[in-house]
Amino acid sequence: MSLFQLSINNSCLLKNIKSSLLRNIKIFLIMNIFILLINFIFIIKFILAEKDINKECEIVNKLLNIDLSFDCCIHKNIICSDDGHIIRINFNFGYSNSDEVEDITNEKSIPPEFGNLTYLTYLSISGKNLKGSIPSELGNLTNLEYLYIYGDKLSSTIPPELGNLSKLEYIYLHGKSINGTLPSELGNLTNLKEMYITRNNITGSIPSSLGKLSNLKTLVIDQNLIDGKIPSELGNLSNLERIDFSYNYLSGHIPREFGKLSKLKNLELNINDLIGSIPSELGNLSNLKTLDLSDNFLVDSIPPELGKLTNMEKLDLSFNKLSGSIPSELGNLSNLKSLLLNDNNLSGSIPKELKKKDIKLNVSNNPLLETEEDKRSPLLTIIIISVCILLFITVVVLIYLKAKNRNFTIEESRNNSSNDEN
């Protein structure tokens, strides 16, 4: 090989090495730039997250009237996630003497800024000093699963924006002065399992949209000013275990569709203005333990189908306008502890199957119903009359005998006097 060819080969080799080296340097630089960029983005995100976390604490600290720079994540009633976001708040402003009680001297209201706590999954705020309204901004808490608001001085309507809380499983609203109507948007809470809207001044009717809450187990809307009819759509809620609409002004009939609620354990519709008859379909509720339909305007007879409810413990049909006889089938209620049928228009007699039971039984104020006392009354009357007649005859006989004896004595005395004269 000539020197010229060797020189050419070396030149090509150097050129290849140089090209490869430059390519590796470029790759190295690009990788480092990429790493720096990732670190820069991470730092920016961290700074922004830190600012968000600080803002979250500022919102909560403002409600608590404490230093805005305070790290709220160390508060006993606040739980934060691993990355520092507030996920759980449980404030009690004066309903007990427990360690959970916050400041009870000053009135509190829920800041609208709470709607910015978007990582929240649990929010519980209660207290006798809780006032103001329920902020519509709470509808922004799309991760919320539990909402409990209870305050004596709350004066608010229920924001329809709460219908945006698609992950919500539990809602409890009590405020005595919470007013307005029930938003139909509550029917959007398809993950809801328990709803308590109790002891408020809610008016209007129960939205039929609640019939879409297929996961609902407990539905309590009691002690309000609700009127109108009970939506038949509620009969579609196959997971329901409890319905309590007591202490309202509900009218119309009890939906026959309730007979499809096979898991229902408690049905409380007492103290309303319900009319019509008791649906025989309620006899299909094999898991029912409590049926309270008292203080309404229900008519007609008691369905014998209720005798199939062998898990029943309390049956209260008092203070209605029920008529007819008491079904003997009620004697089949093997777990029954309380049967209240008082203040109706029932007739006939108490079935012997019920007399044998050791239960709390009240059938008073049924004018046409024959009770044990009523049965004993005629016999007692006969006995009293018989005794009186016997006493009268005895007295008459005694008087007669006494009079006869007196006459005999006088006659004998006269005879003795006559003999002495002779």
C-alpha cells in the first residue's frame, strides 16, 4: 500500500471519528437541555402548587380567624394529601365540648372561596353560630364525596349548583331557616347513597328527578314544609332501604310503585295529608321493619297483604279514617312489637291471633270496634241486675216474714189477755 493511499485512509478515519464525536456531543447537549427543561417545568409546577396550597390554607385560615401564614395541614380537623392539598375539613362551631370544637364565640359563615378547594373529598361544617348562606361555589368541588352542613342560623336556599357534585355519596343539610325548593338538579347526583334534608323550611314538591338516584339507600326529607304528591318515580330506586317524609304537607296517594322497593326497611310517611287507601302492594316489602302511616287521611280497610311482612316490628296506622275489620293475617307478623290502630273507624273484633301476642297494642277510639271490655259489659250488666233482683226479693221476703211475725205476736198477746179475763 502506498503512502498516498494510507494518508487517504487515515484522513477518512479521522473525518468519521470527528463526525461521530460531533453527533454524540449534539445528542448529549439535547439530552441535557431536555433534562433541564423537565426540571424547569417541575420547579414551575412546584412553585405553582406551593402557591395553590398556600392559597388553600389562606381560605381556611380566614374562616378560623387565625394567621394566614399558618400551615393548615397540621390543624387537628384538617387532613391534607401527600402533596399538601386539603382533602378533608371537619369544623364544629359549638355543638359539643369535644376536641373538635372550634371558635364558638363568633358567628361564622362559609366563604364562597371554599369553592376553590377543588381537592376536597370531605366537607363537614356545623355549629350554632354558623350563619349565612350555602355558597353556590361549592358546586365547583367536583371531587367531593361527603357534604355535611348544619347550622341553626343558616338562612339560604339550596344551590342548584350542588347538582354538579358527580362524586357525592352523602349529603346532609339542616339549617332551620334553609328555605326555597328542592332543586331538580339534585337528581344528577347519581353516586349518592344517603340524602338527609331535615328540619328546614323547604317548600314546594319532591322533584321527580330524584327517581334517577339509582344508588340511593337512604332518603330523608322530613320536618319541612313540602307539599304536593310523592313522585311515583321513587319506586325505581331499587337500593332504597329507608324513606322518611314525615312531618310535611304531602298530599295525594301513596304510590303503588313503592311495592317494588324490595330492600326497603323503613317507610315513614306519618304526619302528612295523604289520602286514599293503603296500597296492597306494600305487602311485597318483605324486608320492611317499620311502617308508619299515622296522622293522615287514609281510608278503606287495612290490606290483609300486610300480614306477609314477617320482619315487621312496628306498624302504626293510627289517626286516620280506616274502616272495616282488623285482618287476622296481622297475627302472622312474628317479629311485631308495636301495633297502633287507634283513632280510626275500625269495626268488628280484635282477631284472636293478635290477642295471643305479647305486643304493644292500641285500638282505642274506634267506636265500632268490639273490645274485650265491650264483651264483658253485657255479662256484667246481667250479673248486676240479677244481684239487684235477688237483693230485692230477699228484702221483700224479710219484710214479709217480719210483718207476719209481728202479726203473730200481736194475736198471741190478745189471746193471752182474753184467757186472763176468764
